Amino acid sequence: MFELERIRVAETMRRLYERRLTTVSGGNVSQRNAEGYVFITASQSDKSCIDMRKVIVISPDGENLTPKLKPSMETQMHLNIYKCRPDVMAIVHSHPVYASTFAVSGEAVDSALTGEARYMLGNIGLVGYNLMGSTELAEACAKVMSSCNAAIMIKHGAITVGKNLFEAFDRMEVLENTAQINYNLNAIGCYERMTEKEIAEIDNFGK
């Protein structure tokens, strides 16, 4: 059932682990297809070797069509984001080290350091702390992600969205890279960001 979609979700989750963007038990990946079905990694699955058999299928009305699999605790967070963002077809949530460092500090990550970061991420959101897996977190995250494509989740991790799995993954990798640049600049005491004119040029690029 929906073999191709489930294979691609599992591949993306393994890629996150291979790129050191999450831990063996942390994070989750989902994809939505044109018919409204959602495919999300199952809870308590080994992210280093996950395959399609550990990817849940959720119907457009919210029914788990793979009842032998336990849904990720963040499933509602994914569903809430899809509900408020018709343009989003994939979501990546993970715990990369530098992005998580900013999550613990409660500080935002500045994307206006390089052209690529600004173009790929836009303004990076900041989701307030709520218990993982809670309704409150799902609602808070969806509210922030309604107007941005990447966010830091306080005392939790990071989340990115995209029109497909590649774009959502790419944004997570760029977010982690940008968080590391933020950290390095703060460490050496030389913080140079783009000018307002340069930011406006990137924000309007291709429009």
C-alpha cells in the first residue's frame, strides 16, 4: 500500500541519520500525497535502518491504515501543519546539534548571514516550549509554521517544511549549517549579517 511514498519517507529518515542531523531514536519525517494521505515514520523505530515497513499510512480523514504500527508522538503536529499549509507536502523534524543548541538557549537563528541561507530559509521561526507530543506543542508549532519554512523548537529541536521531501530535507541541512555559522560568529565575536538592501534583494529574488 503506497509503497513508493513509504520508501521515500524511510530513505529521507535514514539520510537524516547518516548526515548526523538526528539520533537513532529521534525525529520524524512525513510526506503528504495529492490525495491527502500522509506517510509518517513510526514511533520507536531505529532511524539508522528504517524501511517502508516502519512508515505509517494515515487517511485523509485521520485514520491509521497501518494499525500494527504505533504513530509517532508528533503525528498531530505534522497533521496540524498540513492543515494550515496547503502548499506543504513534506515535513522534517529532527535534533541536529547546533540547531538544538539554539533550541536549548531559547535564541533564534539568524538566516541573514549568507544568500543561500536567506533564500532557502527566509525568516527562521521560534516555537515556544511545550511538552513533546502534546496538543499544545502541535498547535504552537502549526501557528509558527503557518508563516515560515524553518523553525527552532525551544528545548526540543528543529523543524522544516517543503513542497517535497528533498526541499524539506535540504532546508534542515541548511538550517543546521546556518546555526553552526551563527554559533561560530558568536564565538569569535565578529558578527556580520547582510544589509537590509541585500536581504530585500534575496527576499525578492525570482519573484
